[in-house]
Amino acid sequence: MADTIPLRYAQSLLRLARVPPEQLRRDLTELKLPLVLFQESALPDARIPVDDYGRLFIYLVHSLQPELAGAGSNLDSTLQFSAYRMMFQAMLHAGTLEPALQRAAVYFQRLHAGADGFRLEVDGDHAVCRFHFSNDGRRSLVSPENFSMEQLGWLPGLTGQILSMSMWHRLCGWFIGSFIDLESVEMRQARTPGRDYAETFGCPVRFGAAQDAYRFHRRYLHFPIVQSEASLDRLLQTYPAELLRISPGGGSIAGRVRQLIGTDFQRPLPGLPEVAERLHMTVPTLHRRLREEGTSFQQLKDQSRRDAAIAYLTQGDYTTAQLAELTGFSDSSTFHRAFRKWTGLTPQEYRERHGT
């Protein structure tokens, strides 16, 4: 997964902040965020860590709430985090993206009928996510800020809607381990003068439209959910940094393959032909590209399993049998041999050496 993103993405987000420059500089310094964010003349290929982007996002939400909410709004009214975790878990076990989104849409309808929500529609070769934003001043149920940050209320207005739709777009990509190339984004509100939201979605935004929606090819709906309970916990603990690790078409082929392999090894892993199809490549081309990067499909699967095993070892007191099951091995002895091959240590030796 990508650990950095283009600087221009963060700068595009920063331009939403209506904070005096000197105060903004002080705030970013206090947050230990790079001051290169101010440098409009920075190199075109400059990048920043996704964790920095995540902290910038949270700062933006905090700084914009009082200004955008206005008098009489209740910024403290947020739903309990556990409710959103339940929805995420339902999506996690949906199999593919299409039923995952359908579950989320039903969840919103049942949780708060008449408030914000969205629905998924299939139109020929295209999928359309249509959003409904209420105008009653309540917090948005669509807003992923609330999924992990109970102290954050909804951002009303165009800024809030843009961020909400953008985070849902990223969330969909996170579930399937692949950035979703959007074909169009439409917003009912008028454009804010001097603001360009193309960087937010990776495609131009059409304002003054008849709906709030984005459209993408329906093939993504059939991509399997590749995340696990462990990666969901990591997402919620560091939100929204993990969403930014799914990069749009950039990065190495090996990195994109690892995203598609995912972290849920209790499901059947995708084969080479399936991964090649999702990357719009032939199998020979994928073989060649991976070889040029000094790796292979089997090595990437082994690395993914190894990293998952090490993460489980450091996060909990799992038995070897449990580790074998979590990483997709048929029995403990096979896992034991594989782990020793990967690290030169047995699971117990690794745990003792690293103090876990």
C-alpha cells in the first residue's frame, strides 16, 4: 500500500480551510505537519505521508465546523461509534462491493429515515452512487468523519458534502483494495468561486446538476471485499489515513497487487488471472511487470501473509493454530514451517525476541 500521496492532494484539501495564513502556519507547526504545504511552487512530484494527510483532514473538520455550522446547530450530536462499526462489519462480510453498498444504503434508511443517505443504482455498464443530503441542520449520517471520530460533527454546506462523497469514494476503494476511477461527479450546489475540486475525486466536478452523485464502471461492483477485522480496526483507529493508501493508478504494480490480495486470508485468495483482469492486463504482461520490479505473484502472496502473521503476533496472544487459521493455512505445522522460512524464527521465538 502507498505510504505517501502527492503533495498537491493535501494542498487542495488545505485550500478549503478559511483560516488566516499566520494562524494556519502556527496550527500546522503545532500539529507537526510539513510547512511545504504552503509552497505552491513545490516540485510537481512532491509527496507527503498519508498519516500527515489524515491529521490535516481532522484539523480541517475541526476548524471548519464552527464557521460552517452557524448559530443554533448542535455540533455535539453524533451517533455512537458502535453503530457505525456494526455497519462496517456488515459491509466487511458482504462478499463483493455491490452487496456491501446495498447493506450500507439499507442501514441508513433504517437508522434514520428521512435524513441523509445514499442509494446504489446500476445503469448499463455504469454504477451510480446517488446521495441525499438533508437540509434540516442535523449531522450527516453519510459523513464518514463520524465513523471513528465521535467528537466530530457533520460539516454542513458544500464543503461537507464534497468531503463526505470523497470519503465514501475512498472507502469503497479501501474495501476492495483498488482505487475506483470515477467517470463523473455531479453536485447540485453552485461552485464556490476560486475552488477546484477535481483533485479531490480525480476527475472534474459538474456543479449545478440535478443530483449529488458519482458514476463509475460497474465492474468494480464485482470486486471482492479484501479487508479483515484486523484491518477494519486499523482503519477506525487511524481514520482517514488508511483510505489514502489506496492510490489512483500510481505506485508500483507490486503495490497494487498487494492491495488486491488484501488482508483477509480466510477467504480464497485471488489467482493470477483474476488479479491481471482487475488491473486490465494480460497474465504475461503482469508476469513481466512484476519481474521487472524484482518480484513475483507468489512472493507477494507470501509477503502479505507474512506481514499479517507478524501483525497478529504483535497485537494479541494468538495460538499457532489461530495464527494458521487467520493467515489461511490448512494446519498449524504448515504455518509453522512457512513462518520460519519467512523470518528465520518460529512464531514463539519471534514473540520472545520482539517482546510481544
